[in-house]
Amino acid sequence: MTLKNLHRRLLLLVITAIYSATTAIAQQNKKQPYAGYLFTYFNGEGSQQEAIRFALSKDGYHFNAINQNKPIIVPATGSSSGGVRDPHILRAEDGKTFYMVATDMNSVKNGWEANHAMVLMQSTDLINWRKTVVNIPQTFKKFADVNRVWAPQTIYDSQAGKYMIYWSMRFGKGPDVIYYSYANKDFTGLETEPRQLFFEPNNGACIDADIVVKDGKYHLFYKTESDGLGIRIAKSDKLTSGYVTNGKFIQQTKDPVEGASTFKLNDGSGYILMYDVYTKGRYQFTKTTDLENFKVVDQEVTMDFKPRHGTVIPITAAEMQRLQKHFSNVPKTKLTAFEPGSLWYDNKGVHINAHGGGMLYQNGTYYWYGEHKVEGDAGNRAMVGVHCYSSKDLYNWSDEGIALPISNDSTSDIAKGCILERPKVVYNAKTRKYVMWFHLELRGQGYKAARAGVAVSDKPTGPFRYIKSYRPNPGVMPFYPAGTPASEQLDCKNTKNESETFFCRDLPGGQMARDMTVFVDDDGKAYHIFSSEENATLHIAELTADYTGHTGKFVRVYPDMATEAPAIFKRKGTYYLIGSGTTGWAPNPARWLSAKSILGPWIFHGNPCIGDKANITFGGQSTYVLPVAGKPDSFIFMADKWAPKNAIDGRYIWLPIRFDGDNMIIEWKEKWSL
């Protein structure tokens, strides 16, 4: 090889190496596309609530809490006051570091006028956070009279090459004003004395600032507490000065709001401005493309938690997976108590999805069947089917999958989009079949069909095979005990009220069957209990020996009383029935009845619930009463806390039933065990 060729070859090797290294660095520094969002928030007052929680979303509209909605950052390790709230999170310019700042505040312990500090936090994985408390009066003697340091946020100042922290601050009894300072290089303190950034022109208080940069202009969202409790925008061409407001409120509600926060949607379709409607205990989401005009999009938003002031940032798929893995909702220890109304996670870390459900106890195992809901309003229709869970102890549940799937055949009674409610399963010892009954409304017909549906299976977990749906007992008149006066019996030639008119109208084709349950008596006979006659009257109807049809023998219970959501059980020879009034999705007082025979006569006793919110059944509606196996005289009242705007977020209220003689009593318990 000649010297000239050797030089040429060495040069080629050097160029190749430089190209490879440059390409590798470029690939390493290439920004990963965002695949979702992280929502950081707190959810109330006091040390248990003033703590930072996380939720995730793939689209910026549907958010789910992680870590079972328990704190990610607790006050004990991150504050001087015993509370940490109003979190703001920012991705650093390097793309891999995260800065979070929050108010160091315990409002229950210290009130609203002794809040002197903020918490600065830094992380590279969103899991482990280094925390530093910065007390403003102690750090800057000039600010010794400050009694409120609220809602800090961080933004990168490209001209200064530093991270600017801004927050609201109050001296004595003066108005709250927005100040700013620069964080030091390590993000462990403030290196410059705070300077005023913005004040309300009318000298009123302004808090909860949020700066968004668009088209080279800085938009400062803030809450004013002077001539209204709302959100305004001040604009400037510079980050640290020159902000001017037009005085207009931009919130899309007449209720007081605070905690405005804006994030850009990953698909480039615009921005979401969200804020805390704090007097109503809810968040409102609005969408904008220009930061000038805002449209409410609450109907598209779902959350399985109730946030207070918080912020949202975009995250990558890898970051989302890391958070999901580390803060899994799968319980780390077995549950040993019920917490009515709380999120209830199964063995996969998913909130149990079995609404309007019923129970079956078989060979030492409980099976819970219920409606599988999906997000939003669509969840009020059947999009998946009937879900089944199993448990040995009633606290910890394993997902057994969909026991009865809806059909993809649009001509099927149980086609996707039908209404399939309150499934109940019983076991027939003679046929060795598991029989499921449910209320069925045909797709696209609202609540017009009012049918009872039935399906069977060889196993408790399914799959169940759909058989039929129909209106029960066509052409059959109610059963009356011997000796019942004719004046107390229904006569279609001479109806006495509206419910009798409905009954006679439906006589040829069968009676309406909506909210329902199924009960197997000690003698093996099974009964179908359902709301009929436009929900005016309950029917208790005997089922055939195989439990898949009706015998034609039935009674009407308290005609024209308008009872739905029936749940029935037997105790010491007496039958007890719990139901509710008919107020749609809104809760109302429960009611209970009793009888010595399941066919009556039934005696009305009023509301079994006592205590606070007893008049709305603690926010729930009855669905089933479960006798606890192996515990004599132990019964659980099962109710649903409906969430029609986001059906999947419905909760379960399980409470013990106690008795005073034969009198039934249900009272609220935050937490209880068998």
C-alpha cells in the first residue's frame, strides 16, 4: 500500500467515525414524541389532602389517578407546614429534568394568613424528587412582613438563561401581588431578591398566575379578588414587565373560580384552559386556539378523582409507562375493610367495573356481576357487556372478565348500544346451570322496550349464552290470596288509577320490566322482582323450575307507589325489600317493606337510612342485599353512586345492615369491616 493510499484510507476512517458519532448524538438528542399527559394536583384542605397526587391521560381529556389517588409527594417529607399544594410542573430545557414548585401550606393547621414558604423540587424520572423549602421572610429580610406566599410557578427565561419562579405574595393586610425571582443553578433556592411582576390596576388582589407564551407574546392568566372572583389575562412583549389587562373575565361560568392552568394539546389542535370551580367542588375545562376565545368542553372530559389547583404537562410513552409501573394501582397489601364511595381496585389495579350489580356465593367464592361501563355519556349504554369478579373475602376482587358480551350483530336484542342493566345471577341446582336475568332496552329505543332478558352458562364466570328477552306474563292477571275482596282486585274494565291503566294497556303483550333483581327462596323457587307499569308498581313474579321463564303467577306490590332499584333478602322467616323512589340518576330516600310471605301482603316502613345524607341514601341507590356466608344475621346493603356524565366513574356504597328487633337500620360508615 502506498503512503498516498494509506493517508486516503485513514482520512476515510476518520470521516466515517465522525459521521457515526454525530448521527448517534443526533439520535440521542432527538426529542421523543409526546404520547400523553401528566396532571399534578392536590385535592382538599388539611395534611391528608394538601399533598401532591398524579394522574395520567393519553388525550388530554380523560384522566385517571395513579397510586390509587394517594399522595406521590407527602407533606412530611416536603414541607415545613405539614401541607404542600398548588403544584406546578415544568420540563427543563434539557428535556430530561423536571422542576416542580408548590405552596408550603396547611390551611387547616395555619389558616390563610401564615403561609411563608414554597417548595422547590427537582427530578429526572418523575418518581424521585429532591425537595427544598424556601421561606421568603427568612431568606429576604425586606419581606419580613409577608404572610402569604401562594401558588408558585416556573418558566424558562431564554434571555437570562435562567429559570424564573413567580408567585403571589401579600404584605400585612395589603392586596396579593405577583412577584418573581430567579432560581439558582441547582434549583435549591432563589438567587435574586423578589421583584414585582404584576399588580391589579384597581389595587385589588391577584393570585394564581400562569404564564403562557404564544406568537412571541406573554399571556399572564391570573385570578382577581377585587371586583369579581374570576380569571383575567394580562399581556406583554416581555417576560418580566409591561403586562396590561383589558379587565375582561374569561371563565365560562358564573361561579367563582381560581387556579387557572393552560396546556397545549399534543395534536396541535389548540390549548386547554382549566380552572377550579372551587365552590362547586369541580373543575371546568375550556378549549381555545388563540388564547382569546374559550369554549367549554366539560362533556368530553372525565376524571376518576376530584382535583384542586394543579397543572398538566405532556410526557412521552416511556415516561408514562414508568409512572404506571412504579405507581401501579394494584393494592400492595390485601384490603381488610370497606371504604364506601372510594375507588375500589381489582387485582389488576383497575377500578372495579360492575355497576348495578348482584352477587352469587358458590363453593366458598363470591361472584360479583355488574354492568361494564365506559367513559363519558356512552357508558350509560351497553358497549361491552356484563363484567364478573370473584373474591374469597369480599374485600379483594379478581377480574374474571366479561361473563356476557354484547353482540356485534346489529339485529341482536343485545346489540352494542342497547341498554343492559342490573344483571343478577342465580344457580339452578336441578339443571346445574347458572342463570342471568337483566333489564334490557333495545338499541335506539330509549326506555321504550322495557324487557327482561335471560342468559345461561355452565360456569359462574361464563361465558353466558343469551336466550331471549320479552315482557313477562302476557295476558295474565295478578294473583290474589283467597278471600281478597273484589274491590281490591284489578279490573281492566274499571281502572281506578294511572298504574292500573298502564297494566291493562300492556296486558296483551306482557308487563313492562325495568329495574330488577332475582331471589331464590329456601324451597328452591325463584322470583323475578321488577319495576313495572311505567315504574309505578313493583311486580314479584314466580319463575319456572329452570329459572328461565315465568309461570304466570305474580303479585303487584304497593301499586302506584313508584318504586325502583329493588333488593330483597330473607331473615328469620321475614322477607325484606329495599327500593328507591324514581328520580332518574339523582339519589333519593331509600324505602323498605317487609312481609311474612313473598307474595305479600307487604308492609311499608319508610327510610331505613339514618344520619347525615340519609335523605339521599348517602348519595347511592340500592342494587342488592348480600347475606354474608358464615356470619349469621350479617347482611350488606349494596348501592351504586351513579356518575351519568362519566359512567365509568360510578362508585360503590356497601354498608352493614343492623336490626333493632325486626326494624332495619342502615347508617353511614367511612370505613368498616365484617
